[in-house]
Amino acid sequence: MDTQDRTFIYLDHNATTPVEPRVARAMLPYILEHFGNPSSSHRYGQRTRQAVEHARAQAAGLLGIEPGGIVFTSGGTEANNHAILGAVLAREDRGDHVVTTAVEHPAVLEVCRHLESRGVRLTVVGVDRTGRVDPQEVLAACEPRTILVSVMLANNEVGTLQPVAEIAAGARAHGIWTHADCAQAAGKIPVNMTELGVDMVSLAGHKFGAPKGVGLLALGPGIRPANLMHGAGHEQGRRPGTENVAQIVGLGLACELAAMALADAKGPPLRRWRDRLQTRLQEAFPAARIHGHLDLRLPNTLSIGFPGLLAADLMALMPEVAVSAGAA
């Protein structure tokens, strides 16, 4: 951290996280020394190929799947696009209907709106006052020509957790693919694809200690969304383009570190810190209102409003504290 930043308080980790120092150190050799193309057969290429595959195994370990299900991307937005657009293209012979929720990140909602403009039928299910969707409403919105349901695991603004496992189980019974944007959940709560029962999961590295510009799409067995780009056979033929080795190495280690932290019996003290901040604010401002679900929410996330005050005005009065009023 720069000297000039030491008087500032950073409370905006849902927007982005600092790169974990161990992640940065792991990346450095693949910037300065190991420059080989992972598709090359000589030892320079094989060294970087091994690094990519090791990162793939680390990412798979976090999600509880086989390494072959991991496709590295440029971030969560690309992963969401690949999942949603790719599913519709791959399954257009089976249907033309997509279901999502009103509280998704724009990287999901705007993709769905684009598809709607191209003739795909879209149903957007609302949420209750805590920001949580009713799984029965989602499943009731499905029909014989529904090909995809996309529901985030954790909301990026208020932290509310969605009943993804219940939705996925119901959709699977009707042959509907499911996708969960888990960018905000990774590193904060367990994200196990087998337990969630979803077919596709998107992650963004910069949300949990990896650099910006790298992410992944995780695919369940037999799930093959259509490619969005075409070229050589990188990433098991799923995403052409020479791999961004240094950033993939960083993402892999960030996944391993997240898995280790979540497995620790004590776990990160995020909930304790969050609850302490919430208590102090409510004691000072009894009329303050907590947004989102009081129990089913991310352990690091507090969204609070103060009657009579606009968020922008409040934030302007405390420039030394980094917070957000909504999505970055």
C-alpha cells in the first residue's frame, strides 16, 4: 500500500480485492522468466503448460470437480457470457426460453436482454424484500422449452444468498441446464459444484485475491456450451487464444488459498468484523436499516441505509473510507 493510502480505510472488497502477496510472488516468474507458449512442445512450452494445468487442478479443488471442467477466461463477465450465450447456442434445437432473476449482475442480465432482443424468450423472476428469490417461483417460470436457468449464488450489493441448490435440483429433473454466477461468493463461502448441483459456475479472480483480467467457467460432466470465439484448440478446444499464463497461475493459487481458508475450523473472521460494524452503526443510528437477508448473506457484506440521507452525499462526507452504494 502506498504511504499516502495509510490513512484510508478500504471497505469495498466486493468491488475488488488487493492481490494477495503470495499470489503476486507466484506470478512473477511467469512474467520475467518462464515465457514459453503453453502449446509448444519444447521444454519452455512444457514448463508453462505444467503451470497452467497445476492451476487448473487448484481451481478444480476449490469447486469440488475434476480439472477437465475448468476453462480459464478473461474474467467473470466473459465466463457469464460463455455460459449463457453458449448454452442457448448449444441447445437451440431444444428450446428458446431462459429464466433468471431481477437481482443478477449486469454481466448476466444484460446478456439475457441481448438474447431477448434476438428472439429468445426471457423470464425475469423478482425477489422478496430481503433480495432473495423464491425457488418455487423460478421453477414455476420454467416450461417445456426452457433451456437455461441462471441464478447468482450471492448478491454483490446486499450479500443475500440464493437457494441455488434447490433451484438446480428442480431444473435438472426437467433437463434444464443451470448456471450460477459465483463471482461474489468465491473465497467467502464454500462453492462446491457437486453440492450446489449446477451445470456451470462463473468466477472472477479479482474478487478473492487474484489479479484483474482472469477468471474461469467451470462445467459439469457432459456440459458443453458452444464456443463464443473460434481459432486454435486452446483450453481443451473451448476457448481459443494463447493462455495468459501468469494470471492463470495467480488465479490457481488464489483458489488454493481460498480453499485452505474455508477449510480452517476457525475460518476468516469476516462475519465477526461485519457484525461488529453493524452493531456499532445501529447503536449510533437506531433508525438505520439493514438491506438484504439478516442471516442468509455473505459474511463480509453489510448494506445499510440511513433515512433522510442519500448514499452519494454520505460518501462525499467521508472520503477517507472506500465504500460503494451499489455495484462498482
